[in-house]
Amino acid sequence: MQTQIWTALGLSAGAVEFSQPVNMAGSNALSLTITVFSGALAAAGVEVFESNDLENWKSKGSTFASQSVGASMTVSGFGSIASTYVRFKVTAGAAATVMAMTINTAHL
């Protein structure tokens, strides 16, 4: 299933933003498609969290979205998600950043 997380998220320099929770609906893997319209993401990039109760979140890892402005990057490798919900944390780099992100979930 494809879900749009952010269509044009604006972040000030060094800002951190968490997404709303996304129900995995029986899926156990996901990939992210990240597009940076301006600025850049910090070294932390995008971090994926999982939870069963929407209160206790466990990190599943992070990815650095190193790319030129306007390019889209798809990141796979977030498999073995055993929880009902996921959410995402993004960290802007040294400059203000505008980005978009879509996820694709699957049962593997």
C-alpha cells in the first residue's frame, strides 16, 4: 500500500519533525521515497520507528537521504517490522529544507 507522509514539509535549519503514525495493515516491510526540494537532510536523515500501542516507540534504523535538490531517492531495507504502527522522524540539515516522502508497505 502506498501512503503519502509529507507532500511539502518545510523545516527550519536543524529542525526535527515526527510524522503521524501509519497503520501497517498486516504488512511487515516498507520502502521510503524521499524528495528534497530545497536544503538538505542532516546526517540522521530519516529514522523509522515502530509501535504496537502508539506510546512506546522503538527505532528500526535510519537512512541518510544524500541527494541533489529535486532528485528522488527510494530506500528499501526496512523489513521485519513486527508492530502495528510506524512513524518517521526527519532532521533538517544546516539550511532550511523542504521535502516530500511517500512510503510503500508490503507483506513479505
